[in-house]
Amino acid sequence: MELDGARVLVCGGGRRLGRAIAEDLGTAGCHVAVSSRRSVEPVPVPAARTSVALIADLADPAQAHAVVADAAAALGGLDGIVYAAGGAFTPTALADVTPELVEEALGSVVRGLLFVAQAAATTLAEHGSIVVIGDVAGVRGWPSYLPHSAAKGAQRSLVSGLARSLAPRHRINIVHPGTVLPPDDADGAALERIVERIPLSRLGTPADIAGAVRYLLTADYVTGAELVVDGGRLAQ
């Protein structure tokens, strides 16, 4: 799969890391569709390339199916999907976890991915590729983000199973970012402590993750793989 001219849907491409990945794919010459829960602008793409923005709540299986079909219709087909949708990324003590918070996490992270992949199985072009944006919290759970960690952990198992279900026609892989794009009001001292625990001595950038996504979209002999992009933090 070549990126120049590829038709790619970025689920959760309306803001933050998903948006940065979508913009990077536009720079690479892709036709790009982004989906978001609310209205957003399409990402910039080169001349003669198509860019559209779609609204979808991926926790709803019907909307998850529809966004794949709508993106394929808008772009003239689909070669790849980046699944960057998330939810319930809220620091919460164990005693304060609610069923609603768990449902929010599982809805967009797990249920949405499953039904997007189900639609992709009959929509993606031959040798199409799906890249899931996971999280190091799904590899080593974070006690202050238990619903999010649980959902991202379930995503790992789902990708493993989907790799066999979708093969040999399609591939699916997952990227686990480390600390990238912290909130604007993040505590500076806390971020410094995080950096001290990262062997490469810096936070990640959207470009670090976008590079991993580009690789997995085009790596024709890689499926079911997990790529950790965290500066070595999990290696400690």
C-alpha cells in the first residue's frame, strides 16, 4: 500500500492526536476522511486530493457501520482506517468509578472498534490496512485511569483476534503511544517527573506517533503487531 493517493478514514480525527495523524496523512498525499462526535473542519490536503469530515458516535454500532460506508462513498473507496477514537480519559479514584464511566470507555474504545472493523471487512480494498491507536495504559494499567486502562487492554485482545479474522485480505495493527500532547493545564512538575522516568528523556510528539502509523499502514507483511512508542518507559 502506497500512501500517496491512498484513501484513509481517521476515526476520532477531529482533535488532538487523531487530528494530528489525519493532517500528517494529508501531507503524505492521502485522500482523508475524519470522523468526530461533533462537527469539525476537514483536514488540509494537496490539490487533487479529497478531504471530508463526518459526524459519528462510534459507540453506536449503526453509526460505526455508517461512517465506514460514508467515508468510502466520499473518497471513492477505502484503503485504510486509523482508529483513534477514545473516551472516559478522566483521572478517577477507584472509589469514584461509576458504571457510566466504564460504559463510556468501553463504548468508543472497544465496541466502536469492533463494529468499524466489521464494516471494514466488506468495504476496505484488497490488502487494506487498519491501525488502532492504543495506549501504554492498556499494557500496564494506570490506577487513576482504570476504565480507560481496561478498555485499552481489551482493545489489544480485539486487535489480536481481528488480525486472524481479517487475514489474508486485510491487516490490523496497534500503536501504543506514551505521554503525548498532555492537557494544556497539566502540572509542570508532574510532567517533569514523567520525563525523568523516560529513558529518551522527553515527552512524545504527534510526529512520533504519525510516523508509526505511516509505517503500519504500508507494512504489507505485518499484522497483529503491537508497536510501543513511549521513549522506552515501559522497558523500565
